[in-house]
Amino acid sequence: MIIYIAGPLFTEADQAQRRLEGKLISEIISDNDLNARLISPIDLNPDDDTPYASKDIFLNDYRYIKEANAIFYDLATEDSGTCTCLGVAIKRYMDHEDVRIYPVFSDSRLKRNGLKGLESSLGYNSFVVGSLKANDIEIFYSFKDALTKFKKDFKLK
């Protein structure tokens, strides 16, 4: 099994969140003696400050996205790279490939003030949200909820 984490990596908060997600998924892999590989771009070449060409970044990430069985997405900021990654996975899903998609919109505004979730006027891209809804892919409002579903889907403790 290959598990991929997709999300923005540009702020300290983004980086901390990706590392937390990786830690939590790694614990599940360990606790279940799961034969799995976790791929998180935050961990690829962590001590290397060498700039990478856009082409190399795309080809590297694309390879993992095409191989992954489970992909977690942080879509709260609709980072363009994360959305591009989602598009690749949606195509795989629509082609009936073996991929589980765990999209997370962890924006606290979605559950308060009577807003209607992702159909609210917060400005979420309807094409991105629609790609999930049109394929009946469950949407999560926290990484914790997505992780719970992942454990249930793969019968993990």
C-alpha cells in the first residue's frame, strides 16, 4: 500500500500540519504492522536546500500520485498544486482504479454561523468541490475525521 499526503508546504503552519499528518499515519502503519509506504513531499529530501525545477517536482509527485492507494488532501486553502494533485486522483477514481481519496476542508468557518458547508459563499471553487461531490467522495472537515474513515476503510486499529 502507498499512502500519499497532499497539501501546501509553504508556511510554518503548513509544514507543521504535514509533519503531524505523517506522524499520525506512521503510527497507524506501525500499530497495524501494515505493509505500507508513506509519501509526504515535506519529507522528501528534508535536509536538501537545492532548488528543484518545476518539471522535476511534477514528475516526482505525479509518479507517487499514480501509485498511491490512499491520498489525503488538505484543500482548505485550495492550493493550486494540491488541486492539480486532486485532479490526477479524480481521473484515476473515475477510471475505476484502486485509489481512496480523503479530502479535508479544515476551515472553521464551514460549521458556524449557519453556513451551508462547501456550498457557502466562502469562495471555494465549485469545480474542485464538484469533482468530489459528482463522484460521491466523502468530504471531511478535519484530518482526524479523514483518518478515522481511512482506518475504517482498511480495517485498521
